[in-house]
Amino acid sequence: MNAAKILMTLTLCVLLCLMMGLVVDQVYAQKGLGAKGGLGGDKDLASKKGLDVLKGSKKSDPSKVPTKLQKMVGVGSIFVMIGVMKWL
């Protein structure tokens, strides 16, 4: 590699790091905002005992149920993955 390519690569890396650094905001952890008052978000999720769907509860939200097209795309993606792995 000559000096021009090294300089261009270094410039692009610095520019990428600078752009990523300007886009990301600082994140602060929130303490004590769980549903039970004293638990944080992670502890609140960890204290759940399972999914309502797996318990046999029929109270599912109809807006979250996948449509027929989404199911077909999901099944079709399996065949696409097999084709890609076989021929590429």
C-alpha cells in the first residue's frame, strides 16, 4: 500500500468514529422505576414467571398476532436460507 491509500483509510476510519460519536447520546440508568416501586427494569423482568401464552391463557392481543402473509414469509425464508447455504 502506498501512502495515499493509508492516509485515505485512516481518514475514513477517523470520520466514521467521529460520526458515530456525535450521533450517540449518553444513557443513564434509572433506579427504582419498576412496577413494584423498588425494582429496576431488569429485576422486574427477571421476576416474571413465564409467558401468558405458554400458560394457556387465551388473552392474546390481536394486533400482535402475525398475519398469513407474515407466516408465509417466515416459512419461505427457511427455504431461501437453505438455497443460499447450498449454492453460495
